[in-house]
Amino acid sequence: MRRRVVVTGIGMINPLGNDPQTVWRGLMAGESGVGPITLFDPAGFPTRIAAEVKGWDIADTGEDPETWRLRGRHTRFAAGAAKQAVADSGILQTAIDPLRWGIYTGAGEGNQDFGNFTRMMSRALAHGDFDLPTFIRSGQELVNPLLELEQEPNMPAAHLAEMFNAQGPNSNCLTACAASSQAVGEATELIRRGDVDAMLAGGAHSMIHPFGVTGFNLLTALSTSNDEPTKASRPFDRMRDGFVLGEGAAMVVLEELEHARRRGAKIYGEIRGYGTTADAYRITDIHPDGRGAIACMRMAIADAGLQPSDIHYVNAHGTSTSVNDRVETVACKAVFGDRAAQVPVSSTKSMMGHLIAAAGATELIVCLLALRESMLPPTINYEHPDPECDLDYVPNQARAARIDHALNNSFGFGGQNVTLCVSKYTEA
């Protein structure tokens, strides 16, 4: 029998709050974390709104702010969420072999040194044509090598390993919006096959900066509903016009079941199934028939040893883009068949925006809390039904419901697909 994997600690920082309890209260109240961009001056951008983390600082974790000054914004979020998860689990209060305790993150790239990059470009173009030697010389004069190092996506995992003396496997994957779900899935596999006893897994990302907003605006992927920020993210609604960029981090402590039992750990739920596929179609568009999403969901359900009829809730990728929401609806219909209209499907991105690499782990924690509380988080801003999106999206208000098994979908640019199946913990 393969080893069972349970979640014993959770932590999150995102636009709805700086800990899981605050975030959950916001979700149940249907609050929005979207507002005007304050992290830089967005004047002149088609999109001037985002879902920013508010009222949080690395000092809140007890860390020395000076030590973290040059570390990425997303790395600081990762540290904060990880400290919450590790403390919540109590895993370091008992003896654990450091070599059997590892880190797996789905973290994005770090802060862009935008100011110095523009100065380098300005100097290089001062006399007309681009002057490469001037650009290189300016870079050597202006760029801080530590800032360059902290841009690497593996840096959150490196810092977390040092913080928690995790000497086991240490990895980062960056599979776009599926990254942190994939990190949890791969960490689960490491425990299942006996390589480790526990993993700290999740993700962190912040793309609310000029490069990030420029890129997504060029792809016409972002909402431009600047006048009504809290209504801008409207998954599955006929009037949706793009996603809202968010930021934050979410981390979970995963443990082999017997390891958790021996130390009397509380258990939030069990990672029952993991599915991952690629559309193999285009670098941005998802396959119009949802073939990768369908295969991924079916794989996770089969890996869990369940049937589609066992699933009580789907936390949708639900980005609020025209194509994603339609195709995810198609995928749910293919997986659940005649029962599709009876399976609640909601998108919490309607409230916290799209956390990109951190989205999947954030939404996994939402699923765990939904299991524990027997409550479905809503899809807010659902006002105009779309005939192509005709499922039960738990519109606008949270709902009490029996939830034993839930799916968490994460579908990223490039056709990267991950579905996690999470279940209430039972002894059997």
C-alpha cells in the first residue's frame, strides 16, 4: 500500500488577509481584495487595478527586516506563509530527521530591478542607436548582484530550507499558474514513495510591477474595469473582460499519515489524488475542447481511487477570461456528465484576484477549509449568466453543503494543467 499524505499545517498571505482565518472570513462574506494599484504609478497602463497584499510586513513574522531588505517581495510572502504553516503544524516541536524533511515550491521570479534597468536603457540610447558597451558598463555600475540573485525562482525554497533546517529534497517548479499546485502534487509523491516523511510545499508570486502588467496587457489578458475595481474579477459572468492580477503566498505542511499520527498532529485533510497533463497545443491558448483539463481532472479522481460521482465541489481555475471559463465549463461537463449541473464549481479568484504561481496552493487551502467548515465559498460578481457557462457557480453568497471530496483545478499558460483531489481525513 502506498503511504497516505495528510495536511497538518496551513499558512497564507494574500489580498483578502494575512492569515488563513482572516482570508476565510473574507471569502465567506464575499469580500473583494481588488483596488487601485499602489505599488507603482500605473498611469498610462490600460489596467490600473490589482489585488495587492495590504498591511503586512516581514517584521510581523519576527524576522529582522534588514536581513530581508534585498529579498524579493514574493520571498518575504513565502517566509510569512511558511512560518504560519510550520507553527500551525507543530512539526518542529518534535524530533524530525532533517534529511527526511524537504521543501517544494511553485514560486515565480523575483523583483525586477526596474529603476536601474531603465537607467541602463536610457544611457545606452542617449545618442540614438542602442549602444551595447554602454548598456553593459551601466549595468556593472548600477546593478546590485544580490538583487539579481534574488530574481531567481528557486530563492524562496533556498531561504525556507535555511529557516527550517530542511535538508531533504529542495525543488521549485514554475509551470505558470499551475506551479504551486504542481509543487504540492510532486511533494505528495515524494512522501508517498518513502523518500521523505514531511514536506513544506506551496508557492509565492508577485507580478504587480511594470513588467508584469505590461506583459499581461500586451496579451490582452487583464481586466480594464478600472472604474469598479471590486467588480472587475467576474469569473463565468457574460461580461467578464479578463483577470485581475493578485499576489501573495500559500504554504502547507504535508506529512505521511503515520508520522502525523505518532506525534498527535491535527489533520486538515488528505491529498488523495494528483493529476497533471499538458495541452500540447499553444504557448498561451488552452485547447478549445479542454482535452488537457479533462484528462487532468480524470487522472486526479482515478489517483484518489474515487469516481466522478464522489466529488462534491470544484474550486475552479476560474480566471475571469472568456476562453478559460468557457473551456473549464466544457471540461467539467465532460468529467461529470449528466451530474455536472449538480456539482458546485466556484472561483475564489473573484475575490482575491489571480495569484499566478501562488494561486493553486492558495486555493488548495480554501478547499481544506471548505471541507472542515462544510461551506462553499462563492463566486462573487456573477450577475449576467453566460449560455456557454451554465453550471452551478455558487453565485455571490457562500453556501452550506456536505463536502467529503473536492477538486482544485490549476490551468496555466502553455497548457500546463494540475488537479489535486483533497478529502476529509478518515481512519480507513
